[in-house]
Amino acid sequence: MLDPIPWLIVLPPAWASLAFLLGPGRGGRLAIIGLTLQLALAFMLAGQLLTDGARVYAVGGWGAPLGIDLAADGLSALMLLLTQTVALALAIYARAYFAGGHGGPAAWFWPLTGFLLAAMNALFLSADLFNLYVTLELLGLAAVGLVAAGGGGTQVAAALRYLLVSLVASGAYLLGVALIYATYGTVSIATLTPLIDAQAPLAVWLAAGLMALAMMVKTALFPFHFWLPPAHGSAPAPVSALLSALVIKASFYLLLRLWLGGFEALGAVIAWLPGVLGAAAIIWGSIQAIRASRLKTLVAYSTVAQIGYLFLIFPLLAGGGLAYQAGAMQIVSHGLAKAAMFAAVGVLMRATGRDTVDSLAGVAGRLPLTLFAFGLAGVTLMGLPPSGGFLAKWLLIDAALEQGQWGWAAVVIAGGLLAAAYVFRVLRQAFLLAPPATHFEAVPRRMEWVAFGLAAASVLLGLRGMELIALLGVGVAT
Amino acid sequence: MSAGLIYALTGVLLFVMGAAGVVLLDHLLRKILAFNLLGSGAFLVMVGLAQRGGGVDPVPHAMVLTGIVVSVAATALALALARRLLAVDADPEQD
Amino acid sequence: MSMSLSLSFDVLLAFALLWSAWRSLSTPDLSRAVVMFIVFGLLMTLAWARLDAPDIALAEAAIGAGLTGALLLDALATLRGKRKATLDG
Amino acid sequence: MAKALPRLLVVLLALLLAAALFAAVFDLPQPAVDLPAQVAANLAQTGVEHPVTAVLLNYRGYDTLLEIAVLLLALLGVLAIAGKPATRTAERVDPVLQMLARIAVPLMILVAGYLLWAGAHRPGGAFQAGAVLAAAAVLLNLAGLLPAWSTPGKLLRLGLSAGFLVFLAVAAGLLAGGELLRYPPQLAGGLILLIEAGLTGSIGLILAGLFLLTSERGRSR
């Protein structure tokens, strides 16, 4: 039987380097073939896990702690599925978006995207702390390259800040790995998990703190979100979509993995902190989104706010309810919805030739499909039924009420109302009549359909919640 | 006190100095230098602590080799970005 | 005797590392800072040799001190040139 | 003045972290896992005699595969932001430097070859060898004997990615017949040397490229 685990890691760098060989602007078709195969492999993996349970794969045949182990459980399968789905849709979008251009940001988009996916697939499957460091660096450099591509002033400034933040965070993570290795003599998560308890020496607490902080910075949790709006707001639309939908989820995934894996005994003490920061992120990000004048800045700040929900799960993980499932559902639904929203914004900007919210007047009549996509994605972000966002927020509120921590529930509800404010701000503007002389550029229909497809998927996700929760039930193999 | 421990403690100070430097210094080139110090500090901690008992451990050696290569790659990209930023600032037509 | 001698060498080297690192961040002149950083890289090479890590010492000398140093010096030259050009222009 | 307080806070936090790390360093237990012993015990099956090379290319060869991708990616990033090449007036080339380069570069290539070969038994290997090759290229550039690069052509792109492609092909080949990067012990030595040879060339080119793509010295228009 074909094992999808190693092929999910080998395929993306293979087509990425072939795309590099082909030359500037080339490789789009290769990417779509590769991504289609990867999506099939991800489905295959999910199916295998559902029937046979979680699995460990020893690279090189050595086995941990001497070699590097890969591990696939429900959460990693879900992340892989989301990643390949969104990336494939965005690849189709990007082929139209960059059509005809071989210079600027289009020149090396495909190889950079291929390595970005290589990094994410490797990260979701790795069970080795040092190997994860290498995947983090790979992911960071690919993301920075994509933001900077084309070399415009604002982009380069945003990319440089992003790079420095990302490098310092990786350095902190690496110091954590060094402390763990010094204490236990191994970096394999499976070997470490039974060794770490609440009586762990100070070095392990510091390591956990450094690594958690690094992941919060990379995920752009408030107040470490400062690098995100310029980076996600200045990149080309397909890049913003990849970064906002997927890349920040990778570092969050790692945090969750460490929190539930090795560091579970340590995390309980400060679980309230990520919760409080998450609540602050929801309020602050939403207010900034409401006030933003540029369309992409609005969507980027909405990402800052939506990240906050992910961190609300930490104070709820230890008690009853389905906080873990809520977090996973939020990752997937926000991933689909935010990819859709940036894709839609890319269409709107291409059509109006401007990037402000105010210039949207008249768009409703010209691009109803795209506006509908934006609205559907907004439904998920607000958390209205039957969307995936609704399911995520409902599970969160349920867990909070079950544990008597009603404050978190109040934050979730307030966040939904604030999201409605910035989504309707865009929609209201779009329904205004355009000034008589307004000219709209034609936009490829394919781009509109991708935005719509992703948005529809984020809404319909709520109807398939039971399948996803079943997949998440496939626990870590031991 | 072993040699490993001395260099591990030096690494701690280098890491902290670098981290503070990246945050506090204004010039981009200095930030890049500071990041490199931070990285070297983490490498020293990794090898130094693993060898605090006196023996030689090849595993962190290999990890640090990987780390050094990653770090020069990141430095080169950061410098290229810094140069580009300056070129765009000096000559907006290059944009 | 030789044990304590080599340990005092280690302590001395540790101080030299910290001093060159500090100078590379604190000296007001940028080109001096880069030179101090290259000195730091060479001292790191010694430290790796003292830690019985000749592989890392080789890589540090070639990549850490050599190539990174060349990249930094070249970047510095460009930054200087650009600044001069904008001042003249 | 308004910035003084946060700056003080950063310094205080840094000192606090240093103090905590110092305390932690003096309170470390004996590690539960003895990895150096396992590295030594399995060395005979790795195909190389030098333990660091065994970790780098066999036990943890997967890290190294990803690391080459990091290098290639940094080069891609540099390519992606490159603007129109700036022109520079003719450089004064130091004749002493030029003579030095003519003598040193052949020697450096020999050293690189030695380091590559030595890696199996003693310190050395693809990274060090590649770095020496790159240093040779930088020296040639500084001496005015090698122009900076603009966008690389097909042949150069092949050279840049060959090391990674060879590594990936070996990984995929082994995967088709068994597991990712699991070398049969009798083939391990040969395959590792093949990978290292490819890596040396590509690492040399990539590291040189990181310099030559950004440098403006003697760039041909």
C-alpha cells in the first residue's frame, strides 16, 4: 500500500525546484499537478488514520531518539487537508492573477510557493523538536520571499520587519531546543513527553516559555501582531491569502502540539495568559479593522482578531467540553474564509484599480459573485450558522459555559458583533452607486469563482462538522 | 567548572545581548549583526551544555552546522532586503 | 596545572567573545562594528576548537567569519556609496 | 524621552532572562537518554566513520535535506527582490589582490576537494567544502576576475539546484524501494558520497550567488 506520509513531504520541494529550473514565471501548471496529487494523498492519509489510527514513520529507518520520527494523527491530517485544499484553490487563482506577467512578483512565485508548502507539510508531520526548527526557518524564509517578491518599497520594508521578527522568534525556539536537549538528551517529542512533569527543572520551564513565546510571535498574537498587517497588507492577493489562511496556522499548530504533548504539565499554570491575549487580540484587531481605510489592511486586521479565538481555547483545554475541537474548527474555517476574503479583495482591487474601502462604490452591480463571496466569508468570520465559524464559536461558548468561565463566552459574542461591523462596512460601501465616470477593469472569471468556492466551503463546513471531529479523535500514536 | 559550561554561559550572555540588540538598535545593519550574535549564543548553549560533563557529543555538532548554514542564508536575505530598501528610498524610479 | 591553564584560556576567550560582540553593537562607527563582528567570528572559531568541534570550527571560519563578513563589508560599501550619491545629488 | 522607559524595560527583561538561564544551567540533571552512545553503537551501519557526518547525512539526514532547501530558498528570495542592476563606474582593482587571487583560488579548490573526501573519516564535508568554493568565487569577484551575476541562466539554475535535486532523487529512490532516506548499509557510503559531491557544488554556487547577486562589483550591464 502506498504510504502518503513521505510523499507529502517529497512532492512539494520536487515541483518547487523543477519550477525554479524552468525559469522566471514558469511552473504554474506543474504546481497544480503537484497540488492535486498532494490533495489526493492528504485524503488518503485521513482515510487511513480513520481506519487504522495514528501512525509513526521513522525517517532513515533508525527511529527516535537516534533518527527523526514523523507522526500523523487527526490534527496533522486535518492541517494537511486544509493546506492542500486552500493551496490548490489559490494556485488556480494565482495562475489567472499572474497571467501574462513574468517579471516582478510573478517571476519566482511558483518555486517560492512550492517551498512554502514543503515547509508546512514537513512541519505538520514532524515529531522532532530540532527538525521542527528547520521547518520553521524554511517556512519563514519562503513567506518573506513571497512578501518581498517584486521589490516594491513598502513590500520590502514589510518583508524585512517580518524576517527579523521571524528570525528572533526562531532563535528563541532554538535556545529552547538546546535547553531541552541539555536536560533530557533527546529532541524527540515522543521520547520527551513521558519525561516531562510538573517537577521538571528550571531549564525546561524556561525552554517551554521561550518556545511558546516564539510561536505566539510567529502567529502574530496580540501584542506581537505588529508585523502582520504591513506584511499581509502589502503582498499580492494570492500571497496575502496563503499567509493569512495557512502560514500563521502552522506556528499555532506547533504551539498546540507542544502544549498538549510535552508541555502539558507545565501549561496549566499559565493557561489564562494566552486566553487574555487572545481576548485582547479579538477586540483590538476588530477595532483596527473597523477603522482601516485600505481594504487589505482591513482584512489583515481581521486576521489579527480571528487569531485571538484560537488562543481562547488554552484556558478551556483542561476542563470539560470540546475546546480542542473548537480550536481546530476555527483553524479550518478561518483558513477557508480568509483565503476567500483575500481572493475577493484581489478581484475588487483589480477591478477598481484602487485599494481603499471608499473606492468600492458601484462594485455590487459589476461583480456580484465576488461581493457574494466576500459576504459569505464574512458570515464565517462573524460566526453565523451554518458556517464553520459558527460551529467553532458555538463549541467555544459551550466549553466556557460548562466550566463556568462565562467571560470567554462574552468575548466570543462581542467579537462576532465587531466582525459584523467591519464586514458590513465593506458591503454597504459596495452597494452605493458609483460616481458616473467610474471605470471598472475586466477580471478573469476564474478568480471570482475561486473566491466564491472557498467562501462557500467555509460556510458549508459547519454541516460536515461531525466528520472533522471524528478525524480529530484519532489521537497521538505512542 | 568545565569548558562546556563556560561557553554555555557565554552563549547565554550573547543570546541575551543579541535579543536586546535587535529590539533596541535602530540601524538595520546593527539589527542583522545582533541577530547573528543571538544565533551564535544559542549554538554555544547547545554544544556547551551537551558537553558540560566533558565528553564530546556529535549530535549537537551536526545541529549547529545546520544552524550556521541557515543563519548565513537568512543573513544574506536580510542584507539583500536592506540594500533593496535603501535603493528604493534613494531612487524611487527603481520601484 | 595544565587543566587550570586551559580553563583560564577558556575564561579569557569567553571575555574576548563578549567584548567583541558588545563592541560590534556599541561602537558608533559602522565599519568598525563590522570588523568587530568578523573578529567575533574568528574568536568563535577558536571556541569551537576548544569545544572539540573541528567541523563547526571549519564551517564557522569559512561561513560565519568569512562569507558573512564579506557580505557585510560589501553591503556596507553599497550603503556608503548610496548615501554619498544621495548627498551629492 | 518617551522611548526611554520601554528601552529600560527591554534591558531589564534581558537581564532577568540571563539570570534565569544562569540559574537553570547550574541546575541540570543527568540526561535520561545517552545519544552519543547510540551514535557510536550504530556507526558501522552508516557508511561513514566520522560521527558528525553520520549524524548529518544518515541519522538526521532529513534535517540536511530541508536545510539545503533553506539555502536554495534564500537564493530565490534574493532573486525575487532584485531590481534593475545598478551600474557602477569602473573599479580600481588592486594588482596585489589580483595576484593573490590567482595563487589562492586553485589552492582553495584543492582544499575543497580534500574536505569533501575527508568528510567520511574526519572533520570536513560538503558544507565546509562548499563554503571554501564560495569563498574562492568571492575572492575572484573582489579581484575583478569574476563579474557579479544578474538573473541566472538555465545552466546556472541547474547547477544551483543540482545538489538538492540529487539529494531528493536519492531520497525518492530509496522511498520507492522502502523508506524515506533509509540507506541499505552496503550502499550507504557510496550514496552519501554522491550526495555530498552534489551538495558541495551547489552549496558553493548558492553561497557564492548570495554574494554575487547582491554585489554590484563589476556587474555586466
